[in-house]
Amino acid sequence: MKKRDNLPLNYKERLNSRTSFLVSIAVLVVLCLVFNQMDYTMIRQPAAQAKKAADLQKQKEEEAAATTQEVTTATVLAVGDNLVQPSLLASGQSETGAWNYDSVYANLKSDIQAADIAMVNQETPFTTDHSAVSGTAPYATPTEIGDALVNAGFNVVTSATALIDDNGSSMINETLNYWETSHPDVTLVGIHKSQTSTNTAKIVEINGIKIAFLDYTFPAYGSQSGISDNSADTTGSSASSGSTATSSSSKGSMIDTFNTADVAAAIKQAKSSADCVIFSANWGKTEEPMPTEYEKEWANFLMEQGVDVVIGGHPHTLQPYGTMSDKEGHSMLIFYSLGNFVSTQESFDALLEGMGCFTIQKTVQNGKTTVEILDPEVKPMVMHYNKDAGVFSPYMLSDYTEELASQHEVRTVLGDDSFTLANLQARFKEIMSLSVKPSTNTDLLDVTFNSDGDMVNSNGEYVDDTWSVSAANAQDDTAADNSDSSDDSSDSSDDSSDSSDDYDYSDSSDNSDESDYSDESDYSDDSDYSDDSEY
């Protein structure tokens, strides 16, 4: 008998139980190892590999995004002063009592609607009261003109002008209400319902580009000095809505007016909220193709504040355009004046107009945003009218013909030999060729203007603009330089005299001037328009 067989029964049972337990544990351990391996092979490893692949893909995408440029663009078109005078007003009135002016802008409708942003300077206030309409000072323009502008495709309207206050604050409010209720999608700039809303940019987003618009005029008019509505001047003088010198920062103003502190603050606010700042300026001397010192000093100031584009108006004639750049690399496109857009004035230069065009390009790369102004251009236009035929419409000069020029009513004033297609083309080239040297003075930044159109300082003292150069003088100087046979490159008396200016000015226009332009008229405005102000 084996020794084991002599073990007590209970001991044998305990031994077998322990053996079974150990075997169970071993089996369990083996199963755990098997299942763990299966979990790793079938679940955890594929998951880890998938995560690794996803992380690698994400890294690749981030690297690709970091090297890929996101580029968006917005096209901008701008025209000059929309000034509706008596004969044009009458042309839109039908025997049925309906008023419509769509035909005035029909020739340019396709060009206007093709732009992302289309800007027009509305010179005068609007009224719904047809009995109050006037095409002479004090001006009051029917709202049907505004409807026609919108139908043509304009979506930004500037109104800080010399004539907007002709009928006081009540008609400014009527103008504001018209735009707000009839065309709320149109961006109106330059006039406001209250002082609290002045000096505030209007921001429009186009194709992911935020564009800020500001619009300012020189400080010379009634509502800017708290003058009551009853003080409006009906004589058509330069201060058609007031008769005293005014403060550029007067309380209660509904019109944005030039003042260095206000303008600087408004631009700073605009730059903090937008990618690009476009500044409209009502400035300059009427019927003068050369920018005044006042314009040039303000151009320097706007450049310093970081404005991207300046669009000027008020002179009722074209002025040159170009790009100003500072040493830090900032550049500013400036159209000193685009002239008129719609008018029935009777001078040659008042009928030759410009359409300013450019493209805003926004580039985002590596989290950095850059904005460039590309392809600036002034396209020549002409305001055509024949009052007897009831025809009033601006044309692109490229679409204008000698036959149309022969039908222009202004020939009765200027003569058949003066108002020709060839002379229009030559005069445009002549104005665009004017060389504008930036200002180095600061004496005119904060002047105001009295009832005679003279500049005065904060003490009411006369300020003499001794630095402005007329177009005639500039052309004479150019002719003298060209005819100087003793031209010597070593001559130190050339443009180096202006080297104190920190800005470089690059004229974007065609500087060739081979024109035979001749106009012996006195350039007198027609009786429908009166604005004797110089600035």
C-alpha cells in the first residue's frame, strides 16, 4: 500500500481542492495573457496606430496651412460730385407727376454694378417734398435721385460736403431718414443724427475684408457752429449755410469736419476694427487742377495716421493721383480730386471727370494679415448734356464720340473748336501729368474758413496760404525746366530742395504730355451753380 493511500480522507480532499485552485489560477493567468495579447493586437495597437496616423495627418495639414496663403480681394470704384441742377431736375419730371432719373446713370450702370464697392459723393441734401426741390443755392434734391443712384449700383454714399447744410439740420435729418428707411443697405458716411455718432467709421465686410469708411469736409458751415436753421444763406456764397468762422470741433455738429484730434481718433478706431481704411475728403480750390497746400498737408497727416486710400472731391475738376509711402513701408493711394460726376456746369474742366478704381487684396499666412492696394487707376469720363433734347448722362471717355461731342450744349458757350473729343483726351493727359510735391508745412492743418472763404486760425486771424502752386504755374515751371539747355546732372538746385519731406510720392498717372489742348474760354460756371469758396 502506498503511503498516500493512508492519508485521511479530509486531507486528500483538501489537497485536491488546492491543486484544482492552483490549476484554475494558472488557467486564469494564461487566459488573461491571451486576452491581453488579443486586446493589444486587435484593439489597442490599431487604435494607437490610428491615433499616430491621425496626429501625423494633422501635423501635415497644419504645416500645409502654415505655408498656404489665403488671398481675398474686393474691387472699389469711386466717382466725384453728384450735383443736380435745374435743367437736369426738370428732365426727370413726367406729365403724370412721376419723377425718375434712372436714365442719367444708365451709361455707366454696368461699370458701377461690376464693382464690389461703388462710391459716389452726394453734394446736396435730399427731400421728399417736391415743392421744396431746388437746383440752386440753397440746394434741395429730390429723393428720386437717390433711388436712381442705388438702381445704378452705388452702395456707399459720402455726404460731408460744402452744400449738405444748405437748408439746415432739418433737411440733413430728412436725408438721413431717407437713406435709413428707403435704402438701409447703403452705407452713408459723413453726416449723423447726433454729435455722439460723429467721427465714427462705417465698416463694410466684402469677401472677408473689413473696409472702414470715413468722410470729412472743411469746417465752414452753419450746423457745425450751432447756427440755427433760419440762418441759411440763399445767395449762393461760399458759406451758403453760415456767415461766421466756425470751430472745427463745435458741439452739436451733424457733419464730420476736419480737425486733427477728431480725425486721428476716428482713424485709430477704424484701424482697430477694419483691414483697410478709405478716407473721403471734401477739400481743395474750385476749378483748380493742382492740389492746394491745405490738401497736401492733410494728405501728409492722413498718411501718418495709417490711412490706406484717400478720395478727394469739391474742386469740381480733376486733380492728379498717386501713391505716398513712408520710411516704415506704409503706402497710401490718393486721388486728390475726381472732379464732378453729374452736373450741368459750363466750363471745360468741370465736364471732364474721373472714375477712381483699385483693388483691395487681403493675404493671411502664418496668422499674419497683410493688405495691399493694387491696380490704381483713374478712368476719364465726360458729363454730356443737351438741355433741349432732355439728355443728361456721364460717359466713359472711351465710349464718347466726336458725334456726341458735337451735340453737347456747352459748345454754345465754349465754341465748337474747344469742346472736342481730342481736346478732352488731351486735357485729361495734361492734368494727370501734373507733378505734385508733398507738403512739408503744418500751418494749415487746423484752420477754419470765414464767410469769404478765407482761412483763419483759432484766434480768428487770417492765415495766408503762400505755398500753394496753381496748375498754370506748375505747367510753366515744367516748360521752363524742359527748355533749359543748360541741364546738368550735377546741378544741386533740382528736386533736392524738397528732400526734407519724409514721404516718397509716386505718380501713378501717365506723365507724357504731348497735348495740343486749347481752350480760350474763361471757364466760368453756369448760372445754375455758385460756390466761390476756395477750400
